[in-house]
Amino acid sequence: MSQAPDRMRVRVDHPAHHPHSEQSIDGVALLTLDRPEALNALDYQTMTELVEALERLDADGSCRCVVVTGAGEKAFAAGADIKQMAAATPVSLTVANDFARWERIRRIRVPIIAAVRGFALGGGCELAMACDMIIAADDAVFGQPEIRLGIIPGAGGTQRLTRAMGKARAMELILTGRNLPAREAEAHGLVTRVVAREQVVSEALGLAAEVAARPPLAVRAAKEAVNRAFELSLEAGLEFERRNFYLLFASADQKEGMAAFVAKRPPEWKGR
Ligand code: DAK
């Protein structure tokens, strides 16, 4: 059944405390793909809301880390919306320029953690891989089933899965469309860690709170540098790392971090 078009499909929360502890989670935002009746399939509206929410949070200096998860029992996201995509033509895809939204996710500077329960298939798997880390439930299932629909992954699957797991494994998954259970995904380096289903969001929020407590300029530089490892030659990547390393010595937070270490006190970050 389709929903009323005016219903928001991405929920934005700013939890004040970690759900299972007193830990403050200042600076952490939780985005929930909220279309459980369609297994959070990423239709145009959902993708637009997701990208706009991420860009708003990225522009807001008080947000230091974002967690993205899926509502309901069954899925993080079961892919792009097949019903919406079925009638597409090369021309309609070119006009819609859907790839631009995915490109905008790639440009988000604040770290993003995917908290994956249940299915992360097709575009859902690609969205999780576009995030910086993945916390997976033991019932999580990853996969690129596009081949079974007569297409191939379109939002980075052939590239990111291959970089994460190597050619031999990515080929098998993409050419067969086989689902990959969480433990196998963990063994092959696709996910940061696997936890019990009930703990996925709290684990991701806890990790996000740790990242949010680190000096934000250094965090952003580190995210950017790690991502360059996938795009640059080793020489260019090392050069990029070194330049950013030098640059951070112009920040108040570098002075503070090192002074606090020497004085044996906790640092107070300024984000400058
Ligand atoms: N799209 C639309 N509706 C979906 C959906 C999807 N991907 N996945 C599930 N649903 C809907 C089902 O149609 C059903 O709706 P009703 O029939 O009740 O109205 C409801 O969610 C519950 O699903 P099922 O009844 O199928 O639930 P089951 O537990 O039996 O099966 C399943 C769960 C995950 C195995 C199954 O739903 C399934 O196979 N889903 C499709 C998975 C899939 O093939 N995903 C890849 C889609 S292709 C691009 C960016 C991205 C992409 C392409 C281009 N550009 C930037 C241009 C990505 C492409 C894809 O992701």
C-alpha cells in the first residue's frame, strides 16, 4: 500500500543520553529511514529527505557524528524502490539525475555510522557502504541482488564492495546476487562489528558519541584522509595525509590536546 506523499520518510532525532547508560551523546544525530511497510525502500522522496537531513546536520557545527538506521523489524533498506524504478528509461534516469543525490552523500564531512538490522540490499547495501562505519545486527543481511532484476548495482556497489572485500568475493556476490549474512560480512571486512539485534542502535550511538567527543577538525581530516585511500595512489594519499597533518598544527585543538596531555588533564576542544 502506498503512503500519503506528505508523510516524512526520514526521522531526525537528537537523543540526549545513550539509551542504555548515562553517557551523554551530545553532538550525535540519529536518522531513521521510516518506511517499514516497504522495508525502507529508497524511493526518490526518502533519498531526498535523507540527503537534505545529512546536509543540514553537516552544516550545523554542533553535530559531530550521525547514525543512520532503518525503522521496523525487517530492514535497514531493501534497496531502491523497484516499483518506482520499473518504468524508468535511460532518458528518465538522466533527467532525474538520481546519482547526484548519492554524490552529495559522498561529500558529507561529518562521520556517518550505519546501524544495520535485517536487510541491507541493493541501494540499501550501497547506502550502508557509503557510510564511514557499519554496525551490524547478527540478523543483518547484505547483498547486491540487482543482477536478478536484469540490472547491475548503480550507486557504488561494484566499486565499494570490491574495495571492501576484494575482487573474488565481490564478483561472486554481484554476479549471483547471493545474500551475505552479518558474520560473513564481518569476516570479510565489510562491517566494523556485529552485535545482538537489540543492541545495534545503542552500540552505534555509543560509537558515535566517542567520535563526537574527539576534536572535530581532526575527525574531519581523518575521515577525508581514510577515504582518499580508496581514490589515490599510495604516493598521493601519503602526501594528502602529510599536508593535513601539518595543517592541524595550526589548530587551537592541537595546542589544547598536547597541552592537556602534558598537564595530565582532560582536553577541552574548541573545534578551531
Ligand atoms: N522496492 C519496493 N518495494 C519493496 C522493495 C523494494 N526494493 N523491497 C521490498 N518491498 C516491499 C514489497 O513489495 C512488499 O510490499 P507489499 O507487496 O506488501 O506492498 C513489502 O516491501 C514487504 O516485502 P516482502 O513481502 O517482499 O517481504 P519478504 O520478507 O517476503 O522479502 C526481501 C524480503 C527483502 C527478500 C524482498 O522484499 C526482496 O527481495 N526485496 C527486493 C530486494 C532487491 O532486489 N533490492 C535491490 C533493488 S535494486 C541508483 C541508485 C540505487 C539503485 C539504482 C540506481 N541510481 C543512483 C540511479 C539501487 C537499485 C536497487 O537497489
